[in-house]
Amino acid sequence: MSMPAFAHRGILLICVLLAAIVAMPTSRGDSGSPPEAAAKTELTADIVSERRAAVQNELAAARAALAKLPEGQQQEAGLWLTQETALLERIESVFAEDLRTLQHAADLAAEAATVEQRLKNRRPADEYLPLPHNLQQLDQLYAERDYLDEAIATLKEDVSNAAEALQEARDVREDRDRERRTAREALGTARDPVKAQRQLRIAELESRLAQETVQLRETALRTLRFQQSLLGPKSELLRPNLEWLRANVVITDEDVAAVRATREKRLADVEAALIAARADAEKTSLAVVQIERRPPSEVSVEELSSRRADRQLASRVVAVLTAERDYLKERETVAQLRRRVLNGSALSTEMRNWEAENRVRLERLERDRLLQRAELTKTRRELQDLQARVTGTNGNAISPGPWVSERMQRLAAWHALNSSERAEVQGLKAERLRLKEELAGHVGSISVDEVVELAKRSVIAGWDYEVFSVQDQPVRVKTVLAVIAIVFSGHWLCRRLSELAAAVVFRRLGMNTGRRAAWQTLSFYGLFSIVVLAALGMFHLSLTQFSVVSGALAVGLGFGSQNLLSNFISGVILLIERPVSKGDVIELDGQQVTVEKLGPRSTIVRSRDNIHMIVPNSRLLEQSVVNWTLTDDIVRRKIAVGVAYGSPTRQVDKILREVLASVERVCPQPAPSVTFVDFGADALVFEALFYCEVDDRVEVETELRHRINEAFVRAGIVMAFPQRDMHLDTSRPLQIEVLHPELRSEPKRK
């Protein structure tokens, strides 16, 4: 084997031996070693008491030695004895705490035995729970259940903290053991053996204190874990009883009256306190006013600030008492809801509504609780700061005048009031949590009647839902639907009433068709305007509100809707002046049309070819329009008749007059006439002039032409037609040439 390999293995062997020596436990016979053997032994109250007694003896001896020290040696030796005494006192306190922890563990062991016995001999809830099975007993079980739930969460955190504390204690023990071993090693080489011995004594006591602290932390951790293990069985025993009692609770009038009397007494106390707080707030405000009226030289800035703070605090006291009164009333309401849920008199629909409302209130109570905690912290800090200023511990002392003591009293009372309010909030929150749990157990499937009731309430809720508001007045869904119904039904009714008025009233007044149509439209507009105003009244709108924006509205409409407004206003003018009415025959663009409808924006006309045209109303006013039936529906028509030259003209005139008189639809007045108007190129031209209704003009003209032709045939009068006379020059023979077809395209040149 080579030398480097041998040296390497030798180094490894030395390292292993050193590690074994370091890991080897210290000799039990060493007087300075801690009692580690005892640490591995299970502690009992007797062992801890013996150790405590031994420490107390050591403590008494140290105190006696400190008292017997000569005056010259008190400065140096007394310092060491004082440190030793302090360490022994701390060790003694650790033993005392250890005894309390062991006693707690013993109590838990007894409780565990009881719980185990109850689990083995479990009885039904109706036999285990004492009578009466009322609401107070149910609340007591709720409180026990809440305590167990809270304890589970708290002990989980406590166990975690205890484990961390144990680890810290073990780390400290290692440090103190290291210091003890170092002090023991330094004793053999010390130049001052007395001082080294004293340092070793202090190091041993600190190591002993660390060891006892580790034992205390271990005992505490075992106790907490043991206590934590009991919570599950306790909850297992409690919950069946709670479920049974919640389903079989008996609520009597006596119990309700007793609880109500207690709450009414509490409410009366709060009302009395509220009256006193209001009086105190007024008194405090007057005091501040009096101080403010003093000359500036007589007023202390701190006193004025304190008095103003008192005034603000007095107002807040009134607000807190008012809130506390409301909490009490709310608790009574919650109690009534709980009674209805528990006795089964509440419908599922009601309980669903209560569940939603209860959820909102729980969130609000949680916010109130956080605000109260912040207020308590602020008040406590202010009170402590004021006490420190009075005592001068913060270096900024103030004179303890009457306003200072009064301020401290107010802060203390305010702190107590906040604590009371917080308790009320906690109680109300507990009541609502119980209501939430009871509602969750009863809200399930619902019957057909409850479905109908729920649908009815939903419809009513939707019917009363506020869509928007006008002048701080709500406009609900029912209002909007009512307005829509009124507008549509009013439109239909106004249309029917205007038609009825045109058919009955206006006809009896002797109005023609056009006037009846115009008045029918105007009456419709008037009636519908009343309907619209009534609808606006349901929206809480008035005409004065429209006058505010009428100017801006007119400008906007003037620029954006010029043609629309022009046609609308023209339609109104047409209805009022009636230059054109329904049924009139007018002439537009060279053709005769009949007016069928006058609308607010346009007029509908129909031509003879049954073609409907939409004419803007403004065109009927801005352009010249020929109205054939403006005053009446009688028009003059004429028929031109041409007879051959040589015909008896007077006989023709007579025949034409007889024919005009024979047609019934020709108006006798004005009388028809016949005019010999011209010697035409091909005929003698006569014109038969007559009057007829405008609607009959085409039929009358056709009938007259038939009869004129028949009369002329009977009288042998020839109707003229175009003729051409050709005159031939016969002074020389006519030249006739026959041309070849090919030569016909070109004329022969002479």
C-alpha cells in the first residue's frame, strides 16, 4: 500500500472518531450536566413538585448567602448571586407553569374518560337532553357547537405556535449547553478559579433553565394535541343532539314572553342611555360655544381642541347608542323569524326571501365588526397616549386639569360603549348565523301552491320595479306598461271617435266630403293630444318642463328636420284652410288626380289610371294647384262635333240641344248650350257645352257621343272627316311611262 493512500485512510479514521466523540452523550456522573435522563422520563406532578422544592431550597440558600455578604464584597459577589437568584426564580416559575400544565392534562384525561364513556353508552337525544326542550336549550347547544368550532380553529393555530416555540426552546438549549461545556473547559485553565467557578455556575443554571423550558414546551404541546383530539368526539356527541332538538324544539308563549321581557328591559336601558347621551351632547356643544366666545388670551389651545373632540365624541355616542337600539330591535325580528322557521309556520318562498336578506345583513354585520375593532384600537391608543402625557412617561407631560380628567373619563366610557356595541353585534351575528343554518335545513322542495305564490310575488315585484325617476318620483314598470296601453288604446279610440263624428255629426251639419275629412283629422289630432298629455302626466311630466328645452329643441329640429317640419306645418294649414280636401279633383303635372287622404306629412292622390302618388304637403302650398272641386263638384265639359259642309246648321244645333237635354246626369242648371264655333278645313265645327258632376264626366261624355251619333244617323247628317281634292291639268294628254324594275330606283332625267 502506498503512503498517500495510507495517509488518506488515516485522515478518514480520525474524522470518524471525532464525530463519534462529538455525538457521544456527556457522562451522567458529571455534576455540571443537565438532567437529560429525567427529560426522557415521563413527568408527573410529584416529580415536578420535588424538583420545584429543590429549586426553592437553592433559591432560599442563594438569597441567604446574598444577605450575609459583607459590605465590602457586595459589589462583585452580589452581582453573581443576584444573577443566580434571578435564574433560580425563572426555573421555579417554569416548574410552577409545568404543574399547571400537568393539572390541565389531568383534567383533560378525566374529561376524555367521560367522553369515551358517553361514546360507549350513547343515549338518544330525547333521553339525554333535560326538559324543557325549548329555544334557550337550543341556543345553548348552538353556543357549545360554536365554541367547539372556534376551538378547533384556535387549537390548530396554538399547536402550530407551540411546535415553533418548542423548536426555539431546543435551539436555545443547544446554545446554553454549548456555553456550559465551554465554561467547564475554561475552569481547568482559568487564572481566577473563583470567577471561573461562578461563570460555570451561571452557565449551568442557564442550561438547566433551557432544559426545563424544553420540558415545559413538550408538555404543553402534548397537552394541546390531547385537547385537540377531544374536540372531534365532543362534536360527534353534540351534533346529533343539536339536530334532534332543532327538529323537536317546543316554543311556548311563556318562553317567548320571558325573552321578550329581557330584551325590552335592555331596550329601555338603551333608550334611557340614549336620552342621557343626547342631553350630554347638547351640554358639550354649549360648553364648546362658551369656550369659543372667551377672549383668545383666556383659552388654552389644548383645552379647546379637547372640548371639540368631546363634542364630536358625544355625537358619536348618540350614533352608537342609536345603532345599538336598532341591533336590539333587529334581534327581536330575527327571533320571530327563527320561531316561525322552527315551528314550521313559514312558507318556503318566505324563507327564501329571508335567506337572501339574511345573507346581506351578515355581510353588513361583518363590516360593522371590523369598523368597531378599528374604533376600539383607536380609542385605546388615544387613551393610553393621554395617560402617558398626564404621567409624563412620554416626555410631553401636560397639567392634569379638569378637562383632561373629563376627557379620559369620556374615552374610557366610549371604550366601554364600543365594547358593548361589539358584543351586541356579535350576538346579532350569532342569531343570524343560527337563522341561516335553520333556513338551510328547511328550504327544500316546494309545493305547487308555493310555486304559484312565488310566481305571483315575482310578477308583483317586477310590476313594481323602478325603471327610472322623474323629479324624484319613481316610474315603475307598471307605469310604463300603462302608458303604452293608454297610447295604443287611445290612438284606436280617437280614430274611431273621429270617424264616428265625421259620419254622424259633420254629415248632419251639411259638410261635404272634404270638409268632413279635414274636421275628422283635426278632431283626431285634438283627442290624441289629450291622450298624450295624460300619458305624460303618468310620467310626472308637465308642459312647463318642455318649455325649458323648447328653444333648443326648436333650433335642433329647425336644422335637422326642415323638410319634415315644413311638410307637417303645411299639412296643418291644409287641414285648417282646406284649399285641398279629400275627394277633390286637382291637376298636378298636367294630369287630373283625386285626393284620397290628407296626412300629417304628405297627401295621397290617385290618377285616372288608378296609380297612387304621394305628394308632400308643402308642394300643395308652394306651387299652383288647379282644384276642380274647390267650391263644388260640378264641372263644365264640352264635346266638339264636326259635320260636313252643306249640312243644315240650325238642325244640327237643335239635335245637339235635344241630345243634351235627354241625358239625366247633365245638370239642367246651368243650362247646357250649343255653339257654332268655326268653319273648319274639313267640317263645320259645333261645341256642345254642359255641366255635370266631376265623378260622372267620363261616363256622361261617352253617353252624349253615342246619342249624338245615333241622332245624326237618323237625321241623315254626315259626320265630317278629313278630305283632300286633287285637280288634274287636262289641256294636254297625260304621259304614262312603264319602267323596268331596276330603273325605278333612279328617276329619269330630262
